[in-house]
Amino acid sequence: MDSHDSFAAMGFFRTSFTLMFGMGCGVYVAQNYNVPNVKKLFNTYMFLAKHIEETYRKPKRDD
């Protein structure tokens, strides 16, 4: 095993550790704090954007 293989293995473990640490922090925060529902917020903003777009759209020209 040369040094290039050990760097690749180290990168894999570092990435895996970062992913697992982030997931653990996310689970802790979601269980212990009042985190907003992101899907509901997204749908609300999409509805508002669609409403604004339809309200201020230029009327179609009739040729």
C-alpha cells in the first residue's frame, strides 16, 4: 500500500466522520429545539411568489 492509497482511505474516513457528526448534531437540534418545517415554509413562499407574479404580470397583447 503506497502513500496515495492511505490518503484516499483517510479522506473517506474524514468525510464519513463529518457526515455522521453533522447527522448527530441535526438530530439533537431537531429533538431539543423548535425547528421550523422547511417544506411548509418553501410551499408558503412559492405560493406568495406565484400570487405576486400573477398580480403584477403584464396583460397579454391581442394582435
